[in-house]
Amino acid sequence: MNKETNEEGTVNEDIDESTDDEENPELSTKEIVLNKANEVVLLLQAKNMSQLSSYVHPNKGVRFSPYLYVDVISDLVFNTDQINGFLTDKNVYTWGFYDGTGDSIELTPAEYFNDFVYSADFANSEEVSYNETLAEGNMIQNQFEVYPNANIVEYYFSGFDPQYEGMDWQSLNLVFEEYNGDWFLVGIIKGAWTI
């Protein structure tokens, strides 16, 4: 509780400006995870990978899925140290296969980031959902089966160019799992219209 003096010199003692999850034990799991997701999406927007690495699960790392179907065999997983140097890593990795052509997605992490992570301004998305799917397409979505104990926050744009009538929608799904009483990022899933 903070005290604040108004223009008349009266002290208001009812103001509670606490925003730290640990200082406010009354926050629900949903509020905590949404707060974490919003912090993560802002770090992605700023390309602040060193700070983002502190949100990554310390044991599991974070899995990158280029499409809404999470492939636990071929999707790449990066640990906290790898996330810290993600955008400066010059190695080319195979991230999966492009929808439609079947060609390998062979990109550096920085290229992957631009194409499959922060490909739109998700910090200012049209809609945000919590454990609910907004994006709809013809690809099987299995994130809730792959991550049964997780909470997933989706940042969604319904489309950008009216001529495509919504077939250019995009989403970014951030997957969080609890570990030692805190929520950590374990998955970053890109959603987009697929053929």
C-alpha cells in the first residue's frame, strides 16, 4: 500500500500499485501467465534475447515450432545459453519443412526469428487468448496434447490485406509450464495460413 498526496494535500492511503507477482499472492495463475507472456512478447519485439533467456525453462529449454503442428521429434529446442546468443548465432539450422513446398526450412536463428517468431507486431496484436485457440486453418493443432500441463497465450492477427480475406492471418503462441513455483517459457509456436 502506498501513500499519495493529492493537489489539496490530502493523503490517499488506498492506492496499491504493486505489480510484482511475488508481492501480490492473490493473482490467479491466468494473470501471472498473461503477465509473463506480455513481458516475453515485449522482449521479442525489442529483440532482447539476453533478458528473454531468463524466462526460458531452465531444464527443458524452449521448443520452436514453425507451424501450429508441434513436432516433438524435429522441432528445435534451445537452452537458456543458446537463447542468450540466438540472434548472433551464424549457424544454419533445419527448423522443419515449408508448408506447400516441403522444402527444408534452413535458416540462421536471426532469419528464423524474423520469419517464424516475430513476423508481425504481436505486442500490438488484435486479440490475445489464454488456453483458447483463435487461429483456424487446415493444419492440425496439437499444442494442448504436446503440452498437457502448460498454459498457452496466443497473440493473433486476423489478417493484414483485405484482398486475402483473412488468409494472411498470423499468430504467435507462447507456451508456459510451471517449475519450482514459477512459470517458464517452453514453446514458441508460429501460426499462419497453410496450404
